[in-house]
Amino acid sequence: MKKFLLILSLLAILLVFASCGSSDYQIVIPENATVTEQYAAENLSAIIEDYFDVKLNIVKDTEKEQKNEILIGETNRDESKTDTAFSQMQFLLHKINNKIVIKGDGIYIGASCGKLVNEHMSVNEGKLIFENLDKRDIYTYQTPEKCDSVIFMIGDGMGDAHISLGEKKRGFSFVAKQFPYKGTSITRSQTVIEGLGTYTDSAASGTAMSTGYKTYNGYLGLDKNGEFIPNVRELAASVGAKTAVLTTDKITGATPSAYLAHNASRENSMELENEINSLIEQNKIDYCLGNAGFALTSETKIALNKISKDKSKFFIMIEEGWIDKQAHYNNLASTADMVQRFNDSIEYATQFALMHPNTALIVTADHETGKLVESTYFKDGFSFMSDEHTNQDVSIFALGAGTECFHGKKVENVELAKFVASVYSNEPFGMNVDELKPAA
């Protein structure tokens, strides 16, 4: 009888483990993994758990080797030693001796993970199954044909010189430079167009990128006539997409408020707070967080995993608000730190987007702050020439279906909103840019 009860207990334990979706695979990364490899592994583990209800552990290649492993990057496993030279946007996906080998050119290691999950993986009774991977193939990343979700990332005040400052002072490469498409955004507001000011503020630029309308400085979610206009987050929510806003600024800051509220003045903090709190209380937004600080990347992970769960379509705006603030202070060191912090969040979002091919990822700025100049003439190689915003154009970096429309183009910032809106609706959105006079 005791033996019978012991057998029943063991069977019960096995059933518990089976219900948890245990797997005989583990994800292996190099001991000194790059940020890209680390975030590729984290995203791969998350998407496998979401799609197949199977949890895979991530280990360094110094851990004990298992028979079944997914190898990301240049691990010390024999199967990783492929001596492959990748051209731009190429990646490798291959199965050798029960080892899945994933390698690629820069960020495109994520495209290899995406191809694995979306084309070659299935599950049976809690066990992962990999098919048609025995042939050693090198692929070139191809832009997907459609998208239903958007990650929109804004570096407040971030001009090209700010990016260069971060790279050279902090020793990283700005990850969005590896995206297949790059264009330029004209940041002028209605205030500038009418000669009432020399540069946009974050309220007008945020409104342009969220609603597709140029407006006056200080206005949030209102056109130049002070009329209510819908934003892309509201549009996405109206068609059933999950939505989120994440920022290192306060949640009532100008940029996040452009996606959350409608008000005649960015200074009406109490009114903005009430409107935003109402959205949250009525469950009209799925994730909303300000003052993220150095938790920006970890909050990016939480937000993306929450709003994409069960293959939900979504829209999220992520802002690094402190590039602008430190540039106003003309603080080179802190500005470089903020660009680096933003870049880390972009690193994670990039790997996420490559594994969710129906997701478009856009990285840009609302305006330039500080008239930052790079030159060997300056002791530090850089110098701020102003403590205000400027009317400089800013870069657009884009990845995903449809984003080729920005490649090699200089566009008004309202075109960013019009593109995002097109993902969720075929209806006209935003202003007619033909009505704008040519930019100087």
C-alpha cells in the first residue's frame, strides 16, 4: 500500500511539472554576452512562454552543458563555431546535434530568433518541437508585408549630435542606426510657421506626432483653432488594440500628455493629472507610467510583455525625457548618460520587434535642444551653443512593415502620426500637409 501511495505521489509531482510547461531545452548565451545577445535571449524566453506556455531558463555558457540547447551568439559550444562572416542584415539559423544555433549581423540576431519562433517551432504536451532546421541556411532580413502594432520611441531634445555625444563619451553604438530605414523629421510648430516663435516646444511637437496636426506651442491634443483632435493612442484603443505610455518624465509632462490628454496649456498640471487618472481608472489604457528613471528598460520589458500577451495588437509610446532636461542645463556628461539610457531601452524594444514581425518600431525626437555642436575645436569635442530648443531637423530611424516610406525622406513630423494611424485604420487622419508652406 505504501509503495502504491509513493507511486501516486510521484505521478502527481510529474503532472505538476507537466502543467507548468517544463522543457528539456535551455537558452545559452556567452559568458560575456553583448547587450544584444542578452536582450535577444530575454525576448526569446518571453515569447516562447507567451506563445507555447513553456518556460526556458537563460544560462551563461559557463554552466553545465545540456543535450538540448538554443545557442545565441558566440557561445563556447562546438556547434556555435561556424566561422560565418555575415553581410549587412544577415543571420544564421541551424540545428546541429540537438543544438539550435542562432547568430547574426548585429541586431539581426533577433530576426533569427523571430524566424525560429514563428516558422519552425511548435509544442506537444509541453515539449518544444523544432522542424526543418537541419539545413544550414543564412538568411537576409526582409521587411514584413504588414504590421498591426507600433512601438514609438521619442528621445526628447535628441539631435544627431546628442547621439554622437553619447556614443563617444559612453562607448556604445546607437542601436537604431542599424535599422533598415532612416529619414528626417521637420519639427517646426504652427508657432514657428506663423513667425510667432523660433522653435517648437514639446507640447506642440508631441501633438503633431500624436494627432497629425501642427499646433501652437503649449497646446496638447488641440489643433491651431483650439479644437479637440484624436490621437493615435486613442485610435488604436478604439479598434481594440492595447495601449501604453511610458516616460522618464512626469506623466503630466508635455510629451506623454500629448498621447493622454487634451488641454489648451501644458501648464495645467492638475487638469492633465485628472484626465490621465480618469483614463487609468476607467481602464481606457493598459499601461501608464511616468518617472521611470533608470528603470526605463525594465519597465519597457514589463509594458511590452503585458500589452502583447496572447498576440494582442498594441500601441506604445516610450519617451526618454531627460536628454532634453540635461541639454537645457548644458551638462554634457549627464546628456550622454541619458542618451545611453534611452539606447538601452531601444536595444530591448528592437529585439522584441524583430521577434514580433507584425510590429513597426520608430525611434525619433520631438526637437533638438541646446544647439549641440561636435567639433575638434572644443576641448571636450562637443559644446552647447544655446540652452533652448532649436528648429533643427531630427532623425527618424525605422524598422517594420510600411516604414520604408520614411527612408531617405525629409518629412513634416505630422507624417509620423499619419503613418501610425494607418496601421489601425484606413480612414483619413491628421492634416493635409500640402497646406503647409515650404520649410525654410
